[in-house]
Amino acid sequence: MTKPRVLALGIGVAGALCAVGAATLSGAAVWLLAWTALSCFVVAWAYAANRPEVFGKQADGRVRLANQLLLLPYLTAFQAVCWLIRVVRPLPPVDEVASGVYVGGRLREAAIPPSVELVIDLVAEFPGARGVRHRPGYRCLPVLDGHHPRSLESFLARTVEAAAARGGVLIHCESGIGRAPTAAAVLLVARGLVPDPASAVELMAKRRPKIHPTRSDWAFMERAVASLR
């Protein structure tokens, strides 16, 4: 089972448990559990159908307030999980995985290397940091955790733009081990630095050892590289 399906199933089960709790309890807890169940069901559907737009992230890196309110219980829990992962599995905010190509997790502007001209934000769940999304070279392409970009055409357009950039290119997701390395691998092939995704991942792993593309990531890399050629 792929990671997106595992996440869809797990989040859906969590929603079902909250729904059962809402049906058996009384008072304010009913409304909180019902809200949590609804947010989990919506997110589970988003993962099952690859619908990152459920989180409401816009091209300028901001997130629509209505989406944030609807999904607040899930987002609160997810933010806590992300914080815990960063504590247990600390990673550098950014690593230069090849000349002029950087991979990282969700970050603030101060962590961006001075040579970076283009920032590609793949995080779907949270807004970009204010200083980051106000940069002229900021590009937003929301991708769900463990998933691939919904639009191959949009992804290829960003890759072609990044391949032609004269300055550094920073690609980041939440932790910098799945979505961002996947996109960076295609960029390295597009720039002619490596012949294929496997070589790109091998090269990046020397600089950022904990990168971990999933089966879905590998399939997407192969499809994207074939389309580029």
C-alpha cells in the first residue's frame, strides 16, 4: 500500500473514532469531536483523491481562512506531529545537494542561502513564511505529503523555470526528505547534472542522507523525466 493510501486510511479511521465519540458523549465535547471527525474525513478524502487544494493554499503562499477553520483540529494535530518529528529526527533546514540546488524543510527567510534566486514551496498544509512568500522568486506548488504533484504540466513548467535560473534554486517541503528531493531529482536531470532519477537520489543522499522517496515518488520521477525528454 502506498503512503498516501496509508495516510488516507489512518486519518479516516481517526475521524471515525471521533465520530463514534461524538455520538456517545454529550456537552461541548460532542461539537469538538464532530468538528475533528469532519476535518479528518475531508483530509482523508484529499489523500485518497490527491486533492491538495482542500487545504486552500494559494499561488502567493497564503491559505484561505475558511479552509484553515474547517481543518483546524487536523492541522493542530499535524503541526504537533511535525514538531515532534523535528525533535526526534533533527535535520538541517537546508542542504546544497548539487551546485546551486538546495533541498530543505519548511523554513524562515533567514535560513535561505544568499545565492538562492528561486524558492519552490511544495508544502500544501501550511502557509509559507511571510518573508519567504514575499520574495520575487517565490513559487508555490502545493503537494500532499507522500503524494506527487496533481498537475504534471504545472510541475514541469516549474522545473523548466528552475533549470534555466541563473541563481540558486531552493526546493522545500515540510521536512525535506520526500516531496522536495523528488522534485529536486527531476531538476538535476533537467539540468543535465545526472542521467536519471536514481543517480540524482544517490547524489543528493551524500549531502542529505535521510532523504526517503516513496514508491509513489519514484513512479512520479520516472514519469516526469520521460515527459521532459
